Amino acid sequence: MRIVTCVKQVPDERNMATDPVTGSLMRDTAGSIPNPDDACALAMARATSESLNGQVQSLDAITMGPRQSRSSLRQALSYGFDNAYQLTDSRFAGSDVLTTSHALALAIEKTGGAELVFCGEKSADGDTGQVPAELSVLLGAAFLPFVTEIIDADRDAITVRSKMDDVEYVIESSLPAVIQVKAGAVKSAPASFRDRIEALKKPIAVLSAEDLSSEMLFGYRHSPTRVRKMIAPVRTRVPSVYSGDDALTQFRQILEESENTDDLSADSPRLRSYARQVRETDTCCDQVPDEPVAVYVEAHKKGFQNGLELLSRLQACGAKTIYAVTLVPGDHASSDESMERVLSETVGEELYLSLLRSVDALTIMEASRAAVTTEECAYRLSRYLEKRRVGLCLLSATDHGRTVGPLVAGTLKTGITADVTDLRYVSDQWEQVRPAYGGQVFATIVTPEHRPVMATVRPRIFAVDLHDDGRGVVAVERAQDMENRRTKILSMKTCERETTIEEAKRLLILGGAITTEEERDRLIAFAKRHELEWGVTRALVQGYLAPHGRQIGVSGLSVAPNLAILVGVSGSVQTMSGLRRAEKIVAINRDEGAPVFDNVDIAFIGQWQDYIESLS
Amino acid sequence: MSEVIKALEAIVGQEDVVLETSVRAQKAVDLYALRLYQKHVGWEATLPQAVVRPKDTDEVSKVLQLCNERGVPVIPYGGGSGVLAGAETRDERTVVIDLARINRLINVDEISLQVTCGAGMLIRDLEAIVQERGFKLGHYPQSMDLAQMGGLVATRSTGQFSTGYGAIEDFLVGLEAVLADGTVVRINNVPRRATGPDLRHLFLGSEGAFAVITEVTVKMFPIPETTWKHAYRVKTMRQGLEIIRLVMKTGIKPAVVRLHDWLECEKPYGAFMEENESLLLFWSEGRKEIAEAEGAIIDEIAKANGAVSAGEKPLDLWYVHRNDAADEYEKYGANGILVDTLEVAADWNVIADIYEKTVERVYYEVPEVVFFSGHSSHSYINGTNIYFQLGAFPPPDVDEAQRVYEAVWGIVVEVALEHGGSMGHHHGVGKHRVRWMEKEHGSSYALMESLKRVFDPNGIMNPGSLIEL
Ligand SMILES: Cc1cc2nc3c(=O)[nH]c(=O)nc-3n(C[C@H](O)[C@H](O)[C@H](O)COP(=O)(O)OP(=O)(O)OC[C@H]3O[C@@H](n4cnc5c(N)ncnc54)[C@H](O)[C@@H]3O)c2cc1C
């Protein structure tokens, strides 16, 4: 058996984001580091190889990238990997998902094939997580997304635990298989200094484009997607300032409002606001061509809600023929009508009807089993899109959509854009806007020559605003036999989401003005009463008033709440840089000139005690 | 309440004798790397009985007099950024003297280019004051945001621009200090004197074990007109060290001269280099003609000795990120990483051997180490320093951490001393390095002990620092 792990180098974000002199991104000089998610893939690959007890002949790592970037391969070698391959050639430059996957697939085959291929969840720079799925298609291998654990593996089969959209699956699969390791799934002990030094001495085999194929379908020229432009949005905060009684009322209002917003999405508010900003500079859509467009809708309530957002956008763009397609679990409906009824009951009649009214046709496909695999979804959706000659297909950027999308794109050999935050039709192309480099820039992507154009779209970006102008024809497609079924779901269960400080939507942050345990406890009690998570600045950690795990800032956590309330925070760069992604920042400080006020949306001048008391 | 506390309150006022646990805990430790790790696995600090905050020299004098009479141990506490436990409390009778309030700007002399301030002034604040008037201190330790002027003098510190501007002993012009019995002594500001041994040196590096420094006067410099900066790739550290030696031999003094090994470069500068190379960073500043002339000399020597240009950008990156470590420093321990820096110095003859041998021994002998790199950052005509950086994952246990820590330190100190180098280039001695002081100083060590007896006959001044108990 051979196990291969695909790894990547990414720009060092620390260098990228923080040039305070010019304020600009320093991507060119950023230096590169091994993609953090790949360390999990390496660790899981190594553990799997060990558990296969002598049956693995070689445990190898492959990367594609410029010649200097080798630290990810060195990392693999320091973990005891046998061979390291680097694909490096100017002709690989500018590769998108499809051409990258193509090169990696060829390289894996050329160097001896593999029964198991491990990949990280996603790369920190591209942030798409689509290569693993497309790679599996090109290798003709099974795909196991978001794997948290290898339960069992032998020569012919593997059983894994996988967690997608808060559902945990146990999946059995034949080999060969590509395993996308969920970020953080395994913690690996870092290599010892000795192993690192030894790794530096091991050889790295270099493969050029010619070594892989004479066709040379690599790089930007052969990539279905193109970058049309890049925009860096600016986010400056100009505070509204309040003091006196007025301020207390205002404070109460803000807190109450935030308690009442029920945010369904786990998505970053910053992205939504950036996306909005980019959209404001939007030009109108041009005339959309006649070809049909389709939305793949997941067959549950949230799936339909997300679907309505995508349909609204397509209507707003002036798409002429709009389809929706969904796949429902098999075996529970005897007639076409009852299938439709079960679906309508599952998602709720109101949602079902609004969707139906806004499309020209809804196709309900029946899966062959009650537990629907992403493999089957991709198979059915690919055939559907081909048959109906769909020009554009949108999916929600859920774990499910992000898996099915690239599997389909790989099958149809077309381009796909991940995590789209805006869509419009301009100068003969569907323009797909997506964040890149952790949301620091927005790239406009087009897919000029390949069809369908495919994209996964972030939930909660587009508002639902539908006209009932569809014909609402329902078509039912019964279960079909699937050639070559590779994966099977053995069990599934829904798991609880636990929120951490980093995920908290509402945060109270205590700053250096809080110097006693009593003051601290008073604020914590306040936070509890109002269901706020709480964090602190460095000063409190240093003063032993809070554990490091609650520290916000450069040397602590970076957070993205909808609302952050800063109490007695002076506003050092160290603290504020941990809050860059917050949607609304409110600060209470008695010092009018405190630097914190340069960086917030709402400034309350006064004693924090007054504000807290006004609410109790 | 104890009698000592009452007496202290009578001197500085009740408000400034702080008994609150959180404050005593904060002032019980500094940034000693071992503790930054151990405190997350069960180590607990010994708290001083009180933290006093005198507002002037007179109060310091009275506090010392009191403690000296009663045999109460005293620790002067500056910015708390020391990394060798110099300000760490180990005796619960200790009274910590917090110098933060003695931070007045006393005089800026724009003719003679010197500035005088209270010892508790943060160097960051003093730099801002002189910058406003068109000057700079030229002394830039990485702990710029944390350290006080008095603390820097007390530890014989040096800064990132030291190759050009010199170290603290080159800046310090005069001072005021209070001896154990409360006597106040002053050393006047003069350009130089040949009137016996230089008494400033009794205070430079005295680490609170001889006296409390209350006022300092240091030099300042005009803000430079221009900077010349350039980075070069070299195959090995040995080659890089030789190039620095040749540059220093010409007599020029570029403000910054650095040489980083591959492990250290990989992340920040990997994009500019080939694998396994080392990187030289040069920075000259001052009058345009001079900076450029220095640049030309450096360029010529570097290229003639096999270095390859890597442009200016690595220096921009270095400049932007040069103090990031200070922000991150406390974070590692919480994540289970033991991080420390160990700086040694030696002559050109042996420095490359010291670097190579140390790295090799750490690599063979301490399996818990996951990172160990080195750079040269302060050069002289006769030698340079190596600043090693350590990252290790000891088992999460107080004693285990200590074992790993001592193993690495043992190697670093041993290699430096067996080659005739010094075990400490600029962090001082603290309570950590004392055990090797006799080896370091050899036959002259007796003088160190004599000095301690003369300055501190009752043994109250920061016991256990500088000289082993
Ligand atoms: C991230 C980081 C980077 C660093 N970088 C550098 C660097 O580049 N160069 C460098 O030289 N050092 C560096 N250091 C070490 C440290 O900053 C210095 O040792 C500094 O001189 C200590 O100053 P302080 O005011 O913080 O002193 P403290 O830590 O408070 O005290 C240090 C010692 O001096 C004594 N002391 C303090 N003030 C007085 C006084 N007024 N009178 C008498 N004794 C006193 C204390 O009792 C103690 O023994 C670094 C430390 C850190 C954490």
C-alpha cells in the first residue's frame, strides 16, 4: 500500500497583514509556512500508516509550489515520511482548483499511485477546500470529507468518522480514497529538533510539468476560472459619541437589540459587511443569456431558507429560466405525490411553496438509500446539470455544498468558485465575488468557457426578496442505480454546537481600568445576566485577574462578534487588532481622549459603573 | 499588621504600601522563562510581604534605611521585563520597591545631547520625549515597551542598534543611587574622567544587589538623515560570521549588523532565500554620505566573500516585526511551550565553533527541544554575540520543565565557557545564572563577593541575585 499526503505552503499571515508603516498587504514578501490544516493531514496519515502495521510500503508527501517553498515537505520528512515530491514549474503558476487537482492527480499516479490520499481541510490562502474533492474525482477514488477520525483501515476498505454541518457520520469506503482531514481533528506532537535537522538533509524529488504529462493542461491558461479583478475594501470606524443620560438610554437599546437578533448563520459578520460594501460599488447586471440557471437546494428547512436567498439573487440578476433541484432520502415514499408531500412537511409548507412559486421547475430527485451520501448527490446532480444544459449552478456554502460542488465540478471538468459573496452578470460573464486572503481582499472570478459555471454561496449574504413569477412545475426523478458506489453511511447523529469565545456573537471585554477582583466579578455577573461572553485585555491577564485563554489581542484570541462592548479598555494596537473582525464595537471609557475611541463604532464617555447600574 | 508595614506606611503613606494580593503577585515575578511555563503547570510564586511605591529618592532612602536596620530583604522592581528571575521574590519577608513613580523627566540638554530622568521612566516614554525634540536614544532593546531606564542600567542591557550606537555602558553618563544604609550617592555627568576606576561600572549590572538606582543621565543622538540597508544570503553561519568580522575590521560601525541561521529565517525570510542558508542584515544610518559610504564597504566585503544580495525587503520586515516577540512572550507557556533566549559572547576566533557545537549538542542531547536557532546581533571589532532561541515541549510538570530547561542551559553555558567566551552577553545574571558566576569570572570572582560585602553588609539587597546565596 502507498499513502500520499498533499501539502501546501501558504504565505505567512503574520507578515501579510501587519505592515503598519504603509498599511498595505505584504503578500509578496510574506515568506511561507506550511499550511496549518495540513499538519493534521500529515499526523492522521502517519497514524493510519502506523495502524496498518507494516502493510504500507511508502508514506509520501507531495506539494505543488515555487521552488523555495519546501517547509511543508520538510515538515512531512521530519514526521518520518519516506519520500517528498515537489511539483515546481512556471507552467503550474496560476492554477485553479481543477488544474491543481489535475497536476496532483498526475503526480500521485506517476510516482506509483496511492490507496489512501490525505489532504488538509483547506489552505489558509485560497481558503476554498475544494482541491481534495476534485482530486478524488480525477483519481477515480472515493471521497471522504471532513474526517475527524479513522475508525478502521485495511487493504481494501476504510471506515471513518466525519463531521459535516453538525452531523456526525460513520462512513465506510472502498479504496482508493481521498480523505479530507477536518481542521483540528488530530493534534500532532511537533517534530523534535533532531528530526527537523535530519529532515533538512533528506532529498526532495522535483517534478516538472513535462514529467507529468505531454499535454501540459496546467496553470492559468488551462484553468476554467479567471480572476477579473481584486478589490481591497476599507473598513474604518467613525464613532458616534454619547455622554450623559442620553448615553445610558442608547446603551440599553444597543444591548437589547443585540439580544433580540436571532442570527442563524455562523458566518462572519465582517464578511457580510465587506460584501455589502463591495456590492454598493456594484454596477447593474447586464442582460442575462437564455441558458437555464439552477440552484441545488438541500432537502431540509435551513437548506430551503438558504436556497431562497440564492433564488432571490438570480431573480434580481434577471435570469430567465430558473430551476431548483433537491435530493431527498430514498425508500420512504411510494408515489411521486407522497414524495412531494414528505418534502413539503420536512421543510415546512410555507418555505416549500415560496420556493416553488419562484422557480420554473423544481426537480425532486430520490436517493437510493435513506442515508444520502455526498457521492450520490454529486452523481445525480452532475447528470441533472448535463441533461438540462444548465449554464450556472449555485449551491450553499455549507459543508455539504462545499463537498458536493467540487465533486460535480471535477466530474464535469468545469470551474467552481467557493464562498461567493456576490454574483452578477457583467460583460458577458457571471461575475462571482469572493473573499481571499482571509477576507482582506475580494476577488472577482469568471468562468469564461466552461459550463456550467459553478459556485458555492455564503448563507445570509443575499436577502430573500422573491417575485412569484415562476411556473412552479414539479418533476420527480426516482432513485437510479449508481454505477461504482464507493461509500456507504453506517450511522449518523446530530451533535450539539458548542460556542467558544472565538465564536461568541456578543462579547464583553474588560480592560486595564478594571484592577480589582470585585470590579471584575461585577462585570462578569453583568455579562452573565445579559448572556454575553467575556474576554479581557492583556493587562488583566498580567494582573492575574483572568486566565490567558480569555485574552483578546495579538498575543491572545482574535474574535469576530456581532457586538463587542469594551469596558475600561485603553485601545492599544495589541488589543484592537484582535477585534478587527468585529461587526459593531462599543466602548465605555471615562477618558474622552482614550485611543480606543479611534477604533470603535459607538463611544460612550463616562464611568462604566453608571452604565452597568442603569441596567440592573 | 506587622511593625515593618506600619513603619513603611509612615514613610511613603498608607496608599503606597500595597498589600493587595493581585499586586503582590504581579510584582513577585518577572519574565523568567521557566516560570512563564511552570506557572501553567502548578508552580506558585512566593509573594513579598508588601510592595512599596516611593515617590522620590528621599523615600527610597528611608525605606532602605528601615529595611537595612531590621534585616528585611529588599528587591528593586523596574519594568519587570527581566528574563532571569532578577526581580523574583523568593523570601516572603521581602519588601518590593516599585520604582514606577520615580519617573520624572529632569532635564533635556540639547547642547550636550544628554537627558536626565527618574530611574522608573519607561525607555519607551523617554524615547518619545526626545523624539519630539528631534533626537533619539539609540538604545533599543526588544523590551522597549516594558523596561525602565533604571532596570536597563541595572542589568547592563544592550539594544538592537548597539553595533553602531553602543550598549548601555556607552550611553550612561551619570546617575544617582541609594545604598543599602540609605546613603544617597551621585556620579556627575562628564564626557570622561581619569580619576580612578570608573564608579559608574559599580552600578551598571548591579541588579539591585548593591544599590537602588534612582536617577540616570544618558546620551541622545540627532535623528539620522538617511538609512542604508541591505540583506545578503550566505551558505553557512560560519561564512556569515567571517563577513561580519571583516566588516568590523574596517572600523566602520553600522547601526545594525545581524546574522540569522536558517531555522530562524525560514518563516520570516524564507521567500528571499534558498533552503538552509543564513541571512545577513546590515543597516547604516546617519549623514547621507557616511551611511552610503558604509554601505559601499559592506557591499564590497559581502560580495567578495560569497554573499548574495537579498535586497532591502528583509530589513523592512525585520524592522516591522522586531519587537513582536515581546507581545507573544507570555503566550507560549499557556500553550505548553517552553520558550527562552540565551545569549553568549566570544572572540572571533571561537564564535563559529561555539555556535556549531551548541546547536549540535542541543540537537543530540535534549529530545524535548523542537526549536533551537541562533543569531548574531551585536558585533565588535574583536568578537560578537550569539543569541540562541529555544522552543521545547517538556512534559507538563514543574520538575520536568526544570529538567529540560537546565539541560539546555547547561549545554549553552558549558560550551561558551569552555571556549573562553562569556555565558551572558546582555540579559544579566538574575537568580538563574548565579550558579555559574564563579566559573565565568574565575580568579576575579572574589572581587565580586567583596563588592557585595562592601555595598550590602547585612545582605538585604536582592538576595540571591548576582551572587549565589
Ligand atoms: C521580550 C523581551 C525582550 C528583551 N530584549 C532585550 C534586549 O533586546 N536587550 C536587553 O538588554 N535586554 C532585553 N530583555 C531583558 C530585559 O528587558 C532587560 O533585562 C531590562 O534591562 C530589564 O529592565 P526592567 O526595568 O524591566 O527591570 P526588571 O525586570 O524590573 O529588573 C531587572 C533587575 O534589575 C533590578 N532593578 C530594576 N530597576 C532597578 C533600579 N532602579 N535600581 C536597582 N536595581 C534595579 C531588579 O531588581 C532586577 O534584578 C528582554 C526581555 C524581554 C521579556
